[in-house]
Amino acid sequence: MSSSDSYGWSDAAPFPDPLDPLDPVSIGRWELLGRLGQGGMGVVYLGRDPDGRRGAVKVISPQLTDDPHYSARFDSEVAYARRVASFCTARVLDHGNTGGLAYLVTDYIEGASLAGYIEAHGVFPPHALHSLAAGVAAALVAIHAVSLVHRDLKPGNVLLAADGPRVIDFGIARALDAHLPITQPGNVIGTAGYVAPEFAFEGRVGTAGDIFAWGPSSLTPRPGATRSVPARCRYWPSGRSRPSTT
């Protein structure tokens, strides 16, 4: 039985790409086996520790290590990921800085992302949509219960694990009691199509923004939905320019 059959979806975890010639072969106590993905802050590798345990190793880009803005984002990601219950996200296994490379290691979740599943199959199994939507909603409840706002909920940040969906990537999460911004002036950090209008245009951050993103994230895999669903959830008030998103 392949991963996630009990929840009505079934898909193998993506096979990692080979390491690039300039990639490190290890970091800390983690041997790097391949690339799982790359984002604005760095690269995520599949790693293995001396005991054979596998983890997802997120390494911040070397050119960003000395940037206080990105260092603050990375440090907050570690702290915020530790707050959230492990049943709905990827548990933090390790973090540190080796040779100028800051890294965060979380559980390696056996399962494709929701975005990857839709890319491969076009639609989500109709009988599994309720489990998906309810599971992501439960994850948001757990995230909000520890006074966090995710701020970047989207299909690419939902993993289809065998024991239910997991919401990952707290790179731009924010504590509701935080007073110091960790975003650069002039930019709205998030993903177009999933950013709530009150955040995009007024800078107001709250749990309602995650619920807004839960809508298009749940609609995207619906049979009959098109890939333009997130675009229809964008609001551009008359007379206002579109914000820059990263």
C-alpha cells in the first residue's frame, strides 16, 4: 500500500534530484542524499544522520547568511516550527550553523505535496476532499492555538502524509504578539492568489488570512476546478496598484 491510502489519496514521495556539483555533501551530522526543492531562502535536501534517520534539511543560501533580514526570518522559522504540534506539521529534528551555512532539519514526510499531486494527476480524489480540507483546517487550528499565523498556506506547503495532511514551511510565519516586522518595506511576502486582501493592501496580519488561503487551497484540487481558481480569489480594489509579492 502506497503512502496516504488510508486518507483516500495515494502517491509516492517525490524522488530527490541529484546533488549539484557545488552542493555540500554533508552539513552538521547530516549526509545529503539529494535535492528535494529550492525556494527564495535556500535549498531543501534529503539528509540522513549516522543512525540512518532521514530528514528534510533546509539550508539557507550562503549569500543570505549575513543579511540580518533573512537571518531573522530563518531564526523565527526554527522557533515557530518548534511551537506547533507535530501531528500537523514536520517535527524539528536539528538546526545549527556549520561553515557559515545555517540549516534546519525536520522530519522527512513520505508523501507528495498537494501541488505536486495536482500537477501529476490533474484533480484530487473526490472522496478524499473532505479529509484534505478538514485535515488542513485542523492544522491551522493547531498553528493558531500557539499564537502563530502561517501567512503562506498554499498547495505547495501541504504534504500528503500517510496519517493526514501536514502544513509545512514557517519561513514567513508571524507570531500574533510580535512587534518587530521581519518583512522588507514595500513588499508583501506571500504567494499571489493566496494572500488575503487585508494583508496585501493594508498590512493587517491575522488568523483570518490563513482561513482565506485555506479556501483556494481546498478548491484547487476539486474535480472540475481549473488552475485559475487562485487567480479568481485575488482582489484588486479600484484605484489601487497591485502589491509586490515574493
